[in-house]
Amino acid sequence: MAKYVDIAKQLKSKILKGEYTSEVPLPDQISLAVIFKTSRVTIQKALDLLINEGLIYSKQGSGTYVKQNINLLSKFDFTIDQYVGTTELMRGHTVTSDVIDYDVRLPQPKEQENLNLAFSDAVYDFYRLRIVDDVPWKMEHSIMPVKVVPGLNQGVLKHSIYRYMRADLGETIGAAYRIIRAAQPNAYDRRYLSATSDTPMLEVEQIVSLADGTPFEYSFTRNRYDEGSIVVYHPERPML
Amino acid sequence: MAKYVDIAKQLKSKILKGEYTSEVPLPDQISLAVIFKTSRVTIQKALDLLINEGLIYSKQGSGTYVKQNINLLSKFDFTIDQYVGTTELMRGHTVTSDVIDYDVRLPQPKEQENLNLAFSDAVYDFYRLRIVDDVPWKMEHSIMPVKVVPGLNQGVLKHSIYRYMRADLGETIGAAYRIIRAAQPNAYDRRYLSATSDTPMLEVEQIVSLADGTPFEYSFTRNRYDEGSIVVYHPERPML
DNA sequence: CAGTGGTCTAGACCACTAA
DNA sequence: TAGTGGTCTAGACCACTGT
């Protein structure tokens, strides 16, 4: 574990425990360097992680402060700052999956492009109804390349794909592109999520990649408008 | 302008011009340091910016590569990786605003909390219909504190608030929290955006802050489901 | 094994804030 | 003016990839 990640974890833990508040700045970077027996640059890398999570902010010439309003999330809101699957996101709840449909086939042109595949690279194509605490919650339609995620059988699908990839395949999940939109309900929404013709749906289309840049998931996830929203934090960044 | 930002801009420009492709890695960090007459750490900070924009990725022991699929955005999609107002986002199009409603009043409790205000700090409360190329596009409902954004009259509202803040007030826009959801159409949607009872709406609730952490905007922006979606990129980050 | 990115150091100077 | 964060350097060692 890199030292700056470790320091960021310790600082985050202190912030969440309320040991640093928004009243008073954190210790300055040089003091932190002394406290953690490291250099100032390493402290800055640690603080950068917390800034990117929206936990703190720095003000040149003044200090580093804890942000207020760190908690706007309601129960089924869906944070996607770092990628974890539904199973992990809903820790403390019972998450199960009904596999509605499962197929292995050749990819369509759009899938070839988004997943960077040859026309002859087979893909899984499956629908899963994600159920939280026995209540149907989201409908997922996923396309994943067989060569990138081998051994993805229905047993794995009933549980957690992400856990399987990390634990069994030893892969590290990396970046994700997401397109978020509202949509009219389709036949699956009506059948499995109790949507009617005037129930707005929230849809997330996403391409998720491994740490080395290989895309491994192209999926569409939908839920009723009253069953969850998406929370995004955007730190300040220089315009390029 | 910081050197690493400048380098990032130059590299981005080369990537967009196709001078670096996904076939061949970028020059290694030491070569880049020589080319730009700087140190390796500065090169790394520049590359970090491009990684966070999703333009490139690095693979330890191998090299730094340009990502493929850099273009999934359709005309009215709405990227929010770095914050710019609608006016700037839609460069090349004619953006105008009808001010539907304008009021100055005391803040409600939720607004006090989200904007970090005392009960006696007045806020602007206004609705704007944003019109692109003469077509009604989005309905914005904004609450902004008078003390943070003084002089926000209807003349400014007709044009660009963000331009006013940057150019006239000299402020730097910083981070933003956003909650994205689907919603049923309300009276404004029906009246101004031609929504009917079965037209799903996409709503973005956001708190935007200045660079120094002061929140200055609490707003709700809505558009029809078929008039734009939101694109988000999430780089890989260590879990804290 | 050579080449690459990831991390870390000790120190320097600058830009900005606040008293 | 003292204290703080922002940037930058020159160099070191480690972890990983690919041959």
C-alpha cells in the first residue's frame, strides 16, 4: 500500500469521526509531514485524494479545511465516485439477482466498438433483476466479452460479478464512462419493476474498463424514478 | 499558468490532432521531461490531468497510451467533468434565456444548509428557460445568495451568470455536487417544454461552490428525456 | 535484463492570506 | 510580515512489463 493512500485513509477516518471539523483548518502540510514521518509532497498527494472525494478543500495562503454538507445521500442513492458493484454498494442490505435472460453470441458493431472487440469475439448478453431486501430494484442489461471475463456462468451472475473478477480473476476495476438519461418505460420495466406508461425511468449506460484500459462491461441499468438517483461530485480542475 | 497545466494542454492538443494514437505509447516520462525542459514529477502531474479527463491511461512497466472511444457524445449531451455554464457549453449555438420568475427573499432551512447561510441572508430565487437556437431546451430553478453574487439583476440573467461571475466579480468556479434523477413532468415542464403527462424528465439538482469552498448556487435543472443526457467520466481512484 | 511508470525525498521559490 | 498552500527540481529506489 502506497504511503500517501494510507495517510489519506487515516485522515479520512479522522474527518468522519469528527476529529477535524470545518471550524478549524487541518494541521498545515509541514506539520502533517512531521506527524506522518514523510515529505511534504507525499502529504500533498494524500490531500489530493481527499479533495477529489470532496471531503476537504485547500485555500492558498490560508489552510486546508473540512467541507460541510458531506451527507446529502438518501438510502437508495447511488454514488459512483469510485466503482463498486451493486452488491458492495448496498452493504448492510440483502442483494440478490434473478437472471432473466442469458446468452452467448457474437457482438454487434456498436458493442465491438465500445468493447474494442473483433467481430469474432464472443460476448455474454444477460439481463439481471437486482433485488434489494426482497424488493425488485434495478434491471441490468450487460454485454461482456468472454475473452476478458472467462467463466461467467449463471452461478456467478446470481451473486457478484465484481467480486468474482477481483477475487477469482485477480483483476482490478479501473475507469468508467457513463451516460445518464431519463427514459420511457419499456416492457421489462413494466413487467419486473411495476412501471406503468407514465412512470419515468432513470437509465445509466456505461462502459467500464480494467486498470490497464481494457473495456470489459457495456451495460444499461434502469430503475424507476422514485427508486434512486445518482450522486456525482466534481472537484475543481484546470481547464485544458 | 502552471507549467504542468501548460504541458497538459499541449499534450491534449496533440492527442486531439491525432499526433499520438492508441497504437503506440506516448514518449516515456523521462523523454517528455527532456522535451519540455522540466522534471519528471511535473510531467507526471500533467499526465494526471489527462488521465482524469479520460484521455490517456498508464500501465506500469509498459507505457502511457491514448484511449480509444474518446467520442460518444451527441449534440445535446451534457458533459460535466469541468464546470462551465450552459452558455459556454453550447459554444457555436445561440443561447438565450427567458427569465420566467425573479424574486429576492429569505432562505428556507434546506437552502440555508446547502448554501451555508444564516436565516437572515437574502437569496435570489429565479426560473430561467434556456433556449438554444430558438428552441426551448432546459428549465432552471436557481437559488443564489445575494452576499456571494451581488448585482445579479435581470440583465445578467438574460445572458450568462458564469461569465458575469468570472469577468465582473473575478470569482473562480470550483467544485460541484450533483444529484441526477428522473422525474414526472410538472406544470413548468408542460407549459414551457411541451411535456405531457407521460414525458419523462431528467433533473439535475446541484450545489456549486467557488474555489475557496463557498457555495453560491443551489439549483434544479430539467429537460425532456429526449432533449439531452449527462456524460460522466470516472477515473480509477484508490479506495479510501 | 532493460525499460517503463509509481512512489518518495529534501529542499527551494513563489503566490496568496491574514493579522 | 509570518504562515500557508502551489509549484518545481534532481535524484533515488521500487514494481511491473516485455523480451
